[in-house]
Amino acid sequence: MLSKIAQSKHLIGRPAVTPGLKLFRPGGSLPRQRAQVTDVGKALNTDGSTISPLFNTGTTLNATNSNLHPVATALVTQRDEFWRKVSVWQGVSANDFLSYRWSVAKLLKFLQAVVPELVPLDKSGTRMQTREEFIKDVLNGVTAATMAIRMTPYILSRVNWEDPRHDPIIRQFLPMKSLLMPDHPKLALDSLHETADSPVKGLVHRYPDKALFLPTSVCPTYCMFCTRSYAVGADTDTVTKASLKPTRKRWEEAFAYIESQPGLHDIVVSGGDSYYLQPEQIRLIGERLISMPNIKRFRFASKGLAVAPTRVLDESDGWVNALIDISNQAKRAGKAMAWHTHFNHPNEISWITSEASQKLFEAGVMVRNQAVLLRDVNDNVETMSKLIRQLADNNIFPYYVYQCDMVERVEHLRTPLQTILDLEARMRGSIAGFMMPSFVVDLPGGGGKRLACSFQSYDRETGISTYTAPAVTGRDKENKVYEYYDPIGPL
Ligand code: SF4
């Protein structure tokens, strides 16, 4: 499989892909096709159109219309219709925006409509580029990226379109060729060696008591820095993805392996993204895990709360009800289920996030966040502190901040190890300890997560840090020394 990926390298430099529209396919069984530039929409659950009464309030939304508990209502101070600032969505009602079914758009057409004639080329705004130059830069970036392009209307509406080039959200999801940097020679598509650590396809077993189940390879948005660039999303011009289709046969093989390992107690259901599982698939996986005597804990990983929180509030969509039901079933069985989500910047959080989080909080669903440290997105104390505090205020536990993995085509997003060390040193003590995230490095080569500050050595000159992982054994990992390499640029 990896050799197949390697063979695809000759595709680098092919012409730009043809713009077109591609809809989400619920269940994640994407056809094997090249990524399309315009993949920003989704068409899920096309029957039924009931909107949560919370939002069926016309054009002016205010907290007095809420069905929330008064304390929660006080948290939502202003329900501004922020998406109307995007020119092409000026006429979009709250009913439409809050419905999970609302969402078909074309990226190229969208950019032409929303990007101003001139946008800043540098942060000071002294140099400008034209809209056409910006769009050309994005299209050239798409041909070089390892990840397909997919963004939700919600997350697109959180972008500052007056300065898209420096926007912390755009930077995560849209590649710009002029910002890409040559890869560090140690970068790899599967930098964590997940494929090598998979006894069954789509089931990574690295830690003694925990395994990672990958039921699908589709997400509501695709992050340029994805750990799983080798498998997640549609093929791109540079990468033919390892297929992790949601087939029952593959799932049964994974379940059989989990059941056969008495030492396994904790399962992470990820992907891809659990938002792309159907409600009945959430129930199937959850009930199966609850029924296994060896499994005590499991989590569904989904970025959905960060990029499409409307779904949590959309009563016509059954995903969150399935999750809440499984959470309750797990509790009755004396087990713990959690939702692990993925916010990276405070701009991703709105009043819709707050209401969605409150709904989950009231329903007793534990939500934890796993952020990734990214250059010019969240690599300063002010931004990271604001993110952590806003997550905490929404009862989303700020579980981890990850050093960006050493995956290909993300050199421009990586930070030196020193950055994460400094962030932790400056932030610890600024918020209650149980809300303070662990700052970790997921060791290249499959050593698992280690506290960033637990390095054995760190040479700031060469940018090489070393770690050991005594608890991770097997497959010649005993006494192994793992190396993380800082990006070359800042050295
Ligand atoms: S949501 Fe997670 S799995 Fe999906 S592209 Fe982003 S980082 Fe990768």
C-alpha cells in the first residue's frame, strides 16, 4: 500500500484539477476519484426539514427566544447572523444556515464571489494581490497538496474574507502554493507508522490497552496537516490514498480482533471522522463495544463540533441522538463514552458552538478537545490561551495540544519543539489544572504520545529532539529512541 503511495509521487506537477461539484456521500464510500477543487458542500439526510425550535426565529435571533436553561442562555450573549457578512450569503436565513442539509457550494465560484478585488499580500497590508492572483495561488496549491479540499458552510462563514491569505482558518484547509515550503527530508505520509502497527486493516494497535479503529476515511473538512494523509479523503494529484471504506466485512474483522485481545480496554473510533458514520452505524459500533467485556472505555473522534456544530442542533438529523443514546447505554453498563473533537483556533467557536456544546453537556456527553499546534494559526500564548479558555467555558475539556506531525507538505505549518515548550511554560497556572491541556508529541515511527517536555535530548542547533517510550513495546520497539525534527526554516 505504501509503495502504491510512493509510486504516485510522479504525479506531482500535473495540471490543476477541473472545478466541479462533488457532494458528500453518507457512509463515506467515496468513489475513487481525484480530489475536486469545489468540494465544499454536503447533502445529507435529504428527507425532512424540521429546524430546531431554538432557531426558528426569523432574521433576528436573541437569547430570549431560547429553550435553554437560563444559566446557559446567559452564556449566549449575542446570536448574530455572522454568515450574512459573507456577501453571497447575505440572504441566507438562520433556518437555512442551521439546517444540516443546507450546504451546496462551489469553491471557485465561491472565492470569486467573496474575495475582494484586492487582498493583502503581507500581514501589514502594504502589499496587495488581486483576487485572480489569490485564486490562482490556491488552485496551484491544490495540485501540490496531499489532502483534498473540503470545507463546510459553517467554517467558511468564520473566515475573514477581507484578508483570506492570513486567516487562521483558511490556513488549515486551503493550500496556497506560495506559502508551501520544501519538505524536511524526514517527513513522511504515514509518519506515525500506523499501517505497520495495524494487525487488521483500519485498526491500529500500538499501546498495550488501547486501539484505534478507523471505520471510514471521510471527514466533513480536510485538514492540510492530517496525520492520516496516507488514507483520509479522496485521492489528490500527489497521493493515491489507502482505502478504508466502511464495509461490514472490514468492521467485523476489527471487532473480532478487539474481542480477541483481553488486554485491550480502550477504543478510539476515528477515521476519517465519526460525523461521516450514519446514526445506525454509531449505534452499531457503540453497542458492539459496550457488549465486549474487555472494553471499558471508548471515544468517537469527530471534528464535527468545530466545523459543523449546526448538526448537533438540527432535530431532523439523528446523529447526535444516536451518540447521546450510546453514551447513556455505556453509562448504564458502567462504561465511559466520550466525544473527542478538534478545535484549533478561537475563531472556530461561535454561539452555535456554545448551544451545541450546552446540548451535549446537558445530555451528559463528555467532550474533549485535541488541538494541533500550527504556525501562524495558534502558535502564540494569546491565541492558545483564548482557545483553551473558550473550550473550558463551553465544557469542552482541552485534553491535548499536539506538536504538528511530520507529515508531507506541512512544513509551512510546523513549529519548532521550542514553541510548544514555551507555550506550556507560559500557560501553566493561568487556568485550573484540570482544564490545562497536555502538550504532547506523537512520536514519529509509532512511539505514541509523550509529553513534549519529556525529551531525552533537544539540540536547538540541529532541531533534533529525542524521546523514549518504555510502555510501547513489540515490533522491535524495546529501547527504541524516537526522533522529532524541527522544521528547517526557523533553524
Ligand atoms: S478531521 Fe482529523 S482525520 Fe479528518 S482531515 Fe482533519 S485531522 Fe484528518
